[in-house]
Amino acid sequence: MCGPLTLIPKYITSLGVEVVTDLKEALNWCDVAMMLRIQLERQDMKFFPSLREYSMLYGLDKQLLDSLNKEIIVMHPGPINRGVEITSDVADSKQSIILDQVQNGVAIRMAVLYLLAGKIE
């Protein structure tokens, strides 16, 4: 797991999860990067100085992606704050499967609702 320590659950390491604060180090280790959205609307206080600083330290851009010694898959549950946690050129790159995630998520939700609706009489 990678991110600012203020956004990482306090006891996550007790579950065997390794925490790093350097994004490039984390990306060099992984085969798939699941980028998450900063939900500013749910924050009562600031957990980092600014979006610009967050983006500079933890945002995935094409330059960083291309600097890796391997090709990784990029995921994001959406919606994307383009230019914050991920840039448009990465989100729209051949390494991104974000649109597949969105399409599959819609299909799964539709199937669940269909099955639940069939149980109601």
C-alpha cells in the first residue's frame, strides 16, 4: 500500500500489509496499480497540504509510468480526478483497464438488482 501516512489506516500493518510512501518504489514492486480517488467531499480536515502536492508525490503520470522497468496494469474504481491521482494520458493508455472495470461494474450491479428484484413478490 502506498500513500501519505495520514490517509493509510493506522493498524494496516498488523494485517501483514506493507506500507511505503514512495510511489515509484511501490510501482516497481507491483504488477497492477489500483489508484484510488481522493474524496475531498468526505474530509472534514485536510490530510495533506494541497491537491498539487498530493499529485506531485502520489499522482500517476505517463512520465512515471514510462520510467518503470516493466509494464504494469493501471486500475481505478472511478470516478477519476484527472490530474490528481492519475493523469488523462495514463487513464486513456493501453495499460489502463479502467473502462473495462466500469463496464463490468455496471453489468454486475444490474445482475444483482435483477436477482434481488426476482426474489421480491
